[in-house]
Amino acid sequence: MAIKYEDLPPQVQNQIKQMQQLQQQYEIIAQQRLQIEARLKETETAIEELSKLSGEEAVYKAIGNLIVKANKDKLLKELQEDKESLEIRKKSLESQESRLKEKIEELQNRIQEAIQSKG
């Protein structure tokens, strides 16, 4: 027999709401991590391609809607710095994701136990 949400004790209802909020946060952070990973891949590809060029070729950089001529060495340095900060951000998001996943699993277990003891 299924247990109705309304029949659950207020404490369990609050835990369910809390778990839903944590799941939403988890989804947002997972999406942010995916975006950072995509930017990181683009940055790594740009570094790789830029490194293949000799010092002779002209290099351009997009700044908003403009494309301007850039110094290859300065651009490589900027891209390396961007890559480092993206890697740090990615690790931070992975850590947040991991903590949220643990909290969600813990809440799921507590809710499950409460429901089983009621039924």
C-alpha cells in the first residue's frame, strides 16, 4: 500500500522538501561543471593549436564582438591562466557535487527508514 505524502509526519515531509532542494542544487552544480568542462576543453584546444604556430603567423583574439591582432606569447600566457582557473573551478564544483550527493543519499536513507517504520 502506498503512503500518501499528507499522511507522513511533518518531520519526514520537511526532509523530503529538503532533499528536493538539495537535488535542485545538485543539478545546477552539475550543469555548471559541464559548462566549465566545455570551456576547459576549448581552452586546451586553443593552447594546443596556438603552440603549433611558429612566431611568424598573425594571431587574433576575440574580445566581445571584435577580433583584434594579439601577441602569441601573451595570448598563450592568458590561455594558460584561464586553464588553471577553470581547473580550480572544476575541482571546486566536483567537490560541491560530491558533498551534495552524500547529503542527498543520507536524507534518502533517513526518509526511507521513517517510511518503513510507519508502514
